[in-house]
Amino acid sequence: MAHTIRLRGGAFTKAVQLAGFGSDYALSKAMEVNRSTVTRVRSGELQPGPAFIAGALVALSPMQFDDLFEVVHLRR
């Protein structure tokens, strides 16, 4: 069975607000990823990759992996 990682959208948005990031641009700079990557992951168009996950955990510390992301089973 295959798995992937999905962003917990509501929790991520709340963490971003609490951290004081007013835009995807400001967040992307702190995460050291492209703004378009942040926008696409937040909209569900793109699954979070290793750079996005690591950047989110650094920029949104003390949030932990399980606070921001979930592992889901892919249906075949």
C-alpha cells in the first residue's frame, strides 16, 4: 500500500498566523522555498516535499511534524 504526506491545512494556516507571517511571500522567505510552492501546497495542487516540510518545521517552530502534516494511504 502506498502512502503520501498531506498538509493539515487548517492547522498550518493557524500556525502561520500565530507566527506573524502576513503573506505567502514572507512565509516562503522564512521557509527558503519558492512562493509558488507555498501557494500550490496550501491550495492542495501540490503535495509537500522534503524542502517544504523541513522549511515549515523551521519557520513554524515549535510546531512538530504531526501538528502540520499527516501520513495518508493512497487508494489503488
